[in-house]
Amino acid sequence: MKILNKQNLIVFSLIFLLAAQSSCKKQLDINQDPNFPTLDQGSPSLVFPVGVLATIGETGGDLAILGGMLSQYFTQASLAQQYTDIDSYNLPTTDRFVTGPWTLMFPSALKNYQYVIDHAKASSDWNYYLMGTVMKAYTAQVLADLYDQMPYSEALQGTANLNPKFDDGYSIYQSLLSSIDSALNQDFSASTNTPPGTQDLVFGGNMDNWKAFANTLKLKIYLRMINAHPDVASAGIAALYNSGATFLTTDAAVTNFTDAPGLDNPLYEMNKRQLNTTNNLRASSTFVKWLELNNDSRIIYYFQVANPSSINQGDYENNNPTYQAAKTFRNNDNSEATDPVEFISLAESYFLQAEADYRYFGGSNTKALYDQGVLAAFAATGNDGSSYIAPGGAYEWGNEKEGGVVLDPISQIMRQKWASCAYGCHGIEAFFERNRTGFPSISPVYSDDPTYIPGQLVIVKNSVLPAGEMPKRMVFPYTETTINTNSPALVPITTAVWWGKN
């Protein structure tokens, strides 16, 4: 899918120039098309937005669909076939949702960010150096979390190394943290810095927000280590807080979409405009029953009405007449065409801080941070969450229940984080967080069973996996394994990644 915004088409053409590793340095001549510049005409300000668009094109497109279905916010419409591969967990090496993230985010995102980093460093432009580093780290983390291993230390060399080794996820994490620290330690008052302005599609040139984004990303990386390397996570978070780090107080997001082909929200473009239908992604009973149980006002934002018909996750072969009336996901007068794509939402920032406060700092600020996360999650859908966190409210801190049992603090934070991740590319983050923490838990029964507890994930009806199993990663795509002789042996999607909770 081609995703453009208001940037000049020259910017988009750089994707192909950089991916091709062109070494041509000749000057423009009478035969040179000015709309397709040579590599030496690039600059961090031109290349950076191309990388951002490539990242949001995938996280807000393919991965929004993949994560949203695996996290059970929506499901495949019955008697339809568009996304049955996801809803049955049938995701081989050739599947588009396996190959897509790899084939777009490596050449069109990571390659471009490396270009920005290298050229910004050469000119001591520390604004673009930080921006390129943070976006490269964000994008690389998504890929590492999805596939567990990937080429990193030897990647992005083009023809200089056609068979880069695969690095393990922990080594990649260490490199990401080191690179972010290096970028944060530069001189942002130097006269060599370039004000990014509108070329910064995320914060419009606000470097304080970029520093907060960097710190929030570091916090997320450390928290994701808690199962595999708890001592490293603890020490890293302590050092982060002791440094006086600031965290995001706004969404890190791309917002300037318009309702036009190629200029709109990538999920809308991919799932509705290009397919010429609004009917594929339907309300999942997993999400709907939980929203209904709590009388959650966000249900109208997602499914148009307060009590929508829904489909039990993955039951797409069933001709149940009520399934035909199941509401489509985010189908509110096409306004979703201009919905933002978030990297880290304000709600996620608060939930990350709440988890860190509870785990490492005695929990004195956990309630306040949790409450802010819930309020931000509601506000993102145009709703007021204050009554839900008030005494006696469904999501009151320390008193939220599941199946009549009060949730422990971490589970309560993760429950509300799951509820906040239904849109804006965060379905894939909910998938990662479920595999890290084990929450939401997996129901022992299907969602049509009278004993089903709303909000628990179900094993889908048409699963191709062994009984009781769910995906925990993606396999390496054939687009890499067939050309890279250093590709490792395939690992089943039911095997946890290195930081996962078995």
C-alpha cells in the first residue's frame, strides 16, 4: 500500500532510492527527471518523513489488523474470507501479515532512519539525530518483538552484506537503549541543529516531546525485560528515574490524514477504501461483552451503538443470522479516514509509568498514574472516564473485578491498557503485552458458554494450532529465509519470544 501525506512526491521517491542502495553521484543533467532525485540530493529533512510514513503504514495498517484480531477487539465477518488466516492462526511464512512488516519496515523505514542518523551526525544536527534514532528504535523494537530475532548489527548494508546475521532480541534491545542514550546526550543548543518544523510529522518540531518520547520508549523496553532479565530492568528503570527523565504528556502520533486515496489513515485505506467494503472487521464478542458488562461508553465509538451484535472470535464459518447484523469496527460516518496513528499514546505512557511505580517505587503514585491513563484512554474516544474511576466505579483503582474477583494491581493496569489499545495501531502492543504479562487471561471456555467471563481471550473456533495454543510470535518470512543464508531455523508461532511469559 502506498501511503502519502502532504509531503512532496519527491520525498516518497526517496524510499526507492535508499532501498536500492544506489551509489550514483552524478549531477542533474538534461535527462534527469527532477521528480526523482539522486541519492546525493537527499537530506535528513526530506528522508525522515518518508521513514515515518513507512512505519505508520505498517503499524497502522497490517499490524493494526493483525494485532486487533489477535487481541480480540474485532473478528472476521462471518461467511467471508479476507482475514481468516489471522482468525484461524494460519500464518505460514508466505502469509502477507508475516511478510508485510518485514518487507516494508526494513528498506523503507529502518534504512531511511539510518540515512537520517548518519547524515545528521556528520553535520552535528542533533535534532534529526535524536528523531531518527528514536524512530529507528521504535520500529526495530516492533520487528524484534514480532519475530524475536532479526538482522540488526549487520543489517542495512545493502550489497556490502547480503547475508547479515540474525541478532537475538536481547542484544537488539541493548543496542536500542545505547543508541537512545547517545542521542539524548547530544547538544541540543548547538547552532548546527536544524528546526524540523512541519517535516516532523509527529511533534511538529517540539524537541522536548521527542526527549519525552525517547524516555517513554526506554521505559517500555525495560518493562518488557522483566521476565527474562529482571535485574537489568530494575536497574535501568531506577537509572531512568534518577536522571530526572520526563515522559510523554501527549500522544506520539501522526495526525494529518485527509479523507482521500493515499492520504488517509492506513487501516481505513487498506481495509475499507482499497477493498471497497466496510464489512470485514466485525465486533468481537470478547471485547463487546466486556464493554457491555461495564456499561463502558467507548462502545459507541467503536461499534456505533450501546448494545451491538457481535461475533464469537474466529467463528467465521457460522451462518448464525445474528452474525450478519454484527457491527463493523470504527464505521462512524467515515471519520476514521482521518483517525491518527499512534506510536505511544498518552494513555500508554501513563500505564507504563503506573506499572513502573507499582513494581519499583512502592506504589505511592500508582493510583494517580492509573487514573490518568484511564481518563486519557476515554478522552481519546471523545468520552469522559471520570465516573468509572470514582469510588464505586467499574474501574476504581483497587476494586476492579473479573468474574467477581478483585484484580491484582498489575492485572488491573493491564486490563485497562488492553481496553485502551483497540485502535491507532495499538492492537499489536496489546498482543505483545498479553504475551509479556499473561493478561488478559485465556478463558477455559468459548465465549458462547454461559460461564464465559467477559474480557478473557478465547481459543478461536477454527484454530489450526494444537488445542489450547495461541500465537506468541510470527515466523520468519520466506522473503528473508529464501535469500539470507544466515536465517535461523523456523520457530513455531506458539513459542514465546525471549521476553515472553510461558
